[in-house]
Amino acid sequence: MTKSQTLAALRNQLDSFYSLEQVIRIIEGIQEETTNKVTVTEIGAAIERLVDSLESNADYVVDYSSAEFGISCESRIELEYIRVNSEYLREALENTFIDFGQEV
């Protein structure tokens, strides 16, 4: 039971006297409500780790075999299309931010 649930249960009870032992058991049964707050510093560090990982593993981020090129009016070769390896990006994001999650 959380603190707010315990207080609500006690308020809904009929007026009565509780023994010291009953009060101790009630208090011991209270579970602290926790919040998993992430600081701005932690977010910045996680983003930095992610960017470093993506930069050092660029070969995995881009699917070079999907590259399509064209020739512009000025006879320049231009990259028209290239696929991004979204599965690699998903894994990199999960690996970076999973520590901030809280099991429910």
C-alpha cells in the first residue's frame, strides 16, 4: 500500500482507537512512492554517448548498398537516396536510454 492509499483507508474507517502495535503494522506496510527523475545532466551525458556511438559506427548506421546516385545539370554526381539502418538506430537508442526506465 502506498502512503496515499493507507491514509485514504484510515480516513474511511469508523472512528476507533488503534493500538500501538496496529499503528506500527500500518506504518510498516506503507511503501514509499518513488519517482525515477532523470536530471538534465544525465540526459546530456546519454545524448553525448549516443552521438559518439553513432559517429564511431557510421558504417552500421548507413546502408551503403542502397545508395542511389544521379548526375546533375552541372555534370556533378549527387547522392539521391540512401537507406538508414533503423534497427541499428533502435538498438543504439535502447542501449543508451534503457537505464533511465523503471519497471512497472
